[in-house]
Amino acid sequence: MRSLVTGATGFIGSHVAEILKARGHDVRLLVRSEKRLFPELRQGYEIIKGDVTQSPAELAKAVNDVDYVFHVAGLIKGRTQADFNRVNAYGTRNLLQAVKQADKSEIMRFVLCSSLAAVGPAEDSRHVVTEESLPHPITYYGRSKLLGEKFAREFMKEFPITIIRPPGVYGPRDTGILEFFKWMSKGYSLQFGEDERVFSMIHGRDLARGLVESAMHESTIGETFFLTDPHPYHLSWTMEVLREILKPSKHKVMNPPVWLALAYARVIDVLQFITRRPMLPNSDKMRELMPLYWVCSGQKAKEVFGFQSEIGMKEGILETADWYIKEGWIKVK
């Protein structure tokens, strides 16, 4: 088997590539720069330089003669809706068109890694987002991911496609949650208002394994799945666990009023406009941080192809913190 992985210089894509190789696949990586690959992926893989914003014709070399495509590449930090759409939506369409124009009889599965953000948060604590929930994305990122899903569904008559929606993802190599660990390592925890926030999570290796396993079952063709830990987590509990692991010398809870946090984000918006560089936390990011319940159900994936997460949150947080410290990404103070 030969598999193409996009986004292999990133957190999830790198784990997908390693799992495929361990299962005996010849693995091809579509990357913009080989220098950005983790050391573990610099040998034993076929490297194709490029990215999904290229035309379908330019992507032909990447998709030709592959049995599986795992499309994990995506933009998680941008200034405008157009920035996110260019990569997450139209980049997905470029890759789909490239597969269609190739010898599609060879494609056994195209797996799209989308996001819970494409659907949006749960309404309240009595509801959990499922595959039947009506999408209502609230961020640029979420809207771009939903549009990418729409393009994928338009190609489902051409070749077998599966859509996977993870919630928050964490683990070694991740940069998305790194800022949270940095603040906690300095002894600071952040809270907006008095209400508790609850969220679904999944470890990066669990997600990567789920992406691969979803491609190996006929029952997943044309379907969409959430992959998540079975139980949601409270932010206060998560911060307490991380404090116990990191043992910073001080502990200070930063709890700015919501109006002040939103005002600060508007200042960041202005700085983004001036510098033309994405900066956090901007107003779009605040729309993601404000909801109380980012909670989804993984029941469908469990029933259809037997997926269950294997790495517990405490174990995963400890592993992640140890990796960040070892790599010098965080320093405990």
C-alpha cells in the first residue's frame, strides 16, 4: 500500500505518517519544507515538495499511484476568513480535484481531517454535539473547515471519502496548546468569568490511529465521525492536574472580566491589520474561547468501526509536559 499524508510537518500528520509506516505502507509526504519535518520523519519516507494551495495539475505528482490519501494539512492561525478558506477549504478542493484527475480507480480512501469547530459548540450542558447536529461554526477556522467538508461531499460520488472531526487535540509535538502549557509552567492559569468550561479532547496519537483505522473499514465510506475521549473534561480539573505535574513555584489565577478580554482582543486585531501577521488572542480566537461547552460524542465511531481512545488525559498531559520540557519548548519557573 502507498499512502499520501498532507500536513506531515505538523503534529497530527506526523503521527499519521508514523502509524502508516509501522503498518507496512510506503508513505509519501507532501511538505512545503523538509527542514520542518520532525527528525523521526526525515528518512524512510518519500518527500514531495508542495502544498495544497497549488493547482490540481501541480498536485498530480503527489496523488498519482497512491492507495490512500490522508488530508491532515490545515491552517490554524490566520487574520481573515479568506486566509483560512484559501488553505482549509480551497486547498481541500484542489487536492480532491487532483485525485479525481488521477487514476481514481487506485484510490481506496480519501480521509479528510476536519474539526469540531466546523459544527460549533454545544448549546448547553444538556446537549452534546453529534454527527446529526446542525452546523453553526462561530470562527473563521470553523467556517473554513465546514466549507472543506462541503467540497469533500461533492466528490463522494467520484471515490470513497471519510470525514473525521476531532475536538481539541493535545500531545507531544503540538503547538496549538503550547501557549496554555507555557502559562501554566510560569504559575499562571487563565479564566474568563465565573462559569466552568467543559470540553472534549483527544490525544494526537489516538486521533492519528483513528484516522488510519477509519480508512480500513468499508462501513465508513461516505460517513462523518467525531473522534474523542469518551468523557469531557472540566478546565479547572485540567489546570489542577497540570499544576501537580509541572509544580511551578507560584500559582496565580488571572480572571479578567469578559469585557476587558474582548477589548484586548480588539487591540490585537488592530496590530494584526498593521503588521499583516496573525496574532493571538484576536477577536476570532476569543469567539472560540468564550463558549462553555465544546463537547461532542464519539459513540458513532465506536459503533461503526470500533474506535476508542486509549490514552487517558492524565497520562497524556504528563507525556506532553515531559516532551515540552525535554525539547526546551517550556521552562518551569
